Amino acid sequence: MSNAEELAKYKQLLDDRVITQEDFDKKKEQLLNRNESSGLTTDNTWLVALLLCLFVGFLGIHRFYVGKSGTGFLQIITFGGFGIWVLIDLIMIVMGKFTNKEGKFITR
């Protein structure tokens, strides 16, 4: 059963006054958190991406690691955007906002 179907089922129970609004809100939050944790993250290791960016970021190796070979190549020829691009990537990795090629977050 998909999250949307399950949420619709709980909405019907709420409308029929079988469950309370509080119970519905809790279940909705659980479904949203389950969706975030299952589909939006990646198998790429956060620590590996962080260390690659920290030590060889000027070569864009961390971008090759997450599948972004085009921007990885651009970082090679610009030495990491003259350091600025690498610094931004480093901050994004530490904050957990860095994504792979599919747009999935690289998280701890």
C-alpha cells in the first residue's frame, strides 16, 4: 500500500470519527518521515564524500564519487572553482544538503 493510499485510509477513519485528529496527525507525520528516510537518501557514504572533498576537492573527485562527472570535470579544469566551489560543496556536505546525480541526499 502506498503512502497516499494509507493516508487516505486514515483520513476516512478521521472523517468517520474512528480516530482523533491527533492520531491522524501522528500517523501522517510517520508516513512523511518514512518517505523521507526511504527514498530521498543514497547509499553513497557521507564520510567518504566529506574526506574526498576535504583532501582532493580541488580536483572534483567527490563529485565523480556521487556521479556528477560533468561538474567534476569542470572542477578539475578550474581547480575547484578556484577554491570557492569546493568550499561551498564542503559546507553542503557537512550540512547534509549535498546530492548525488539523481538528487538524493548524501547523509550521515
